[in-house]
Amino acid sequence: MGYICSEETQELLEAVRDFCDNEVREQSKEYDRTGEWPKEIYDKAIEMQLHMLDIPEEYGGLGLDKLSIAAILEEMAKADAGFAVTFSVSNIGLKSVFLAGTEAQKKKFCDTIISGKFTGFALTEPQAGSDAAAGRTMAKKDGDCYVLNGRKCFITNGGVAGIYVVTAMTDKSKGIKGMSAFLVEDGTPGFTYGKHEDKMGIRGSNTCDLVFDDCRIPAENLLGNEGDGFKIAMQTLDVSRAFIGCIAVGIAQRAMEEAIAYGKERIQFGKPVVNNQVIAFKLADMAIQIETARQMVAYACTLIDMGRPYSKESAIAKAYGADVAMKVTIEAVQIFGGYGYSREYPVEKLMRDAKIFQIVEGTNEIQRVVISNHILK
């Protein structure tokens, strides 16, 4: 573990590691096969208060610093990336509320999580992925309410969350300056769930469409002011990208560990394959890339905790971490040979899980736009 954490965090980390080893790692294999959301695993994790890591103590949570949360999410990801994603994304909505919400909104959001529910963050639409300004979901003011109409897609925790942060256009003519953000609770009339995605990886997390058909919400559910939605979303993603990076690092770390263990047992030409320099050097490159990515995550989290600018560093952590996860898992499959291509062994799942991290929270191409904007301005 390359994070330097407090003694208290180390104790919690050990507890999380034990939980993941006993309750998540092996159990996730069957859920990966079926695509079923493993509610019983999440219920046990909630009993450990793992859903409250990012909630400030004054609101009833654990109030951990970002570096400690990253270390814990990496440990979760080593057991199952979908498991880690569920908790990480639940914290994304929380970030939006603490960036722009009123005191009442913060309390409501935190109380929802503490009660044992997850949250969701709904920005992406069928015609608006990287181009968020192309969103078509509309919110029209009607007295003391807003009426939402439209569809969101690829929403992590969709269908299992108790409350969502949802972006919608309040004035389409203004482009990104016409986007606003709202809190929408599960069960609100006019709010339903659409297609559930049958995904290639992270199958232990739930992903589905959110559908709004004359969905009426109180005007007090507006986050910030009208037109603040794009700014809120981008600031939220700036924070969350560091945590996507640490989950990717967890996948890569697990893949390297599996490759080392297998390589010590697999005998070819009269010796373990790890004793062949070509394999040993592959493992060395894995270690270099993983630790470099981990330290970039740690740096981004440290900047966030210190209140210093972190947008560029968070984008680097996400893009590099995701690229490393893909490189390392592909090499792990190669070391396993034909067995790596079989579902009997874990590395093919790790490779499938890794791919999404080059796409979510802004594709890695978009991260390079963010990074280049910072270094060229």
C-alpha cells in the first residue's frame, strides 16, 4: 500500500480488507456471471458504515480525508471494482450538494445516505456524453415547483439509490449556462427507471436509465441558482476523477498480485515462468506503472484536502490510472496464457472491469483536453 495514512485509518483499512476478503472477493464471481445486484453484500457493508466515509462528522458521518477514502476504495476495488464504484459514485452526488447546496439540502442528502441508501449523479444522456451541453432533459418552472422531462442514461446506482443529483436545461438557448441541477428523490411521481444495462464489466454495480415524464419537484430542490448546473457538474467531476483513478489502481494491483502468484506456480521449461526475464520485466513494469498511478492519486487527494487547485492533477490521476489498469490487466492475461482467457481464473474479469475507467467521469480523451487546457492557458 503506497498511501501514508494515520493509524486510525490503517485500522479501518485492515477491517475493510478483512471484510472484502471474506464477503466480497469470491462472492463477486457469481454476481459477475448473473449481473444481479448483490444487495446482501452491500447491506453488510452498510452495517460497517462504509457508505458514510465522506460525510462530515457534524452531519453524522465518518468525515475521513480524501487520501484515506482513496486507500479504502482501492482496497475495495481489489476485491471487486463494481463494489468500489457503487460507494464511490454514491459520494459524487454528496460532493455536488456540498459544493452548492443549502444547509437543509446538505442535511437531507446526508440523512438519506446514513439511513442506508445510496445516491446517484445523473448528467449523461443518450445524445449528450462528452458534450454535456447537448442535454435535452428540460426543467420548467411552474409556480413553486419545477417540472422535469427527459431521459438520463448510464447512471451508476440507478434503480438502487434513494436520491439523485440530476442536471436539466432551464434555458436551452443559453447552452451550458442554461443548465441547472436538482435533487430528485426515488419514488417521486413522474420519475421511473428505464433500461438496465447488461455491462461487460463492473457488473456488481447497477446501471440504468432515469426517465422523467412531467416529474414535479419542489423549487427548493434546485441546487444553487438556475444556470449553475454545468459548473456544479464540472467541479464535482474534478473531485471524483481522483477516486476513479484509485479504483483503477486497485484493479491493476489485484491483476499484478494474481500474475505473480500464478507465475510462481506455473512451470515451463523446468522452472517457474517468473524466473524468465521476459516475465519478470513485465511484472517490474506493472509495479512501476501501478505505484506511479497510485502516487498521482495520492497527490491529487492531498491537494483536495489542502484546498489547493487540483483539477489538472485529478484528471491526470484518472487518465493515467485507467490506462495503467488496462495495460496491467492485459499483461496479466498474457502471463496466464490460455488460462487467462478462461473465466475459471480472475484476470479476464479484471480486464473487463478495467475498460470502463477509460470512459466514465469523462473519457480519457476528454481528460487530455482538460490537462492540455491547464498547461496551455
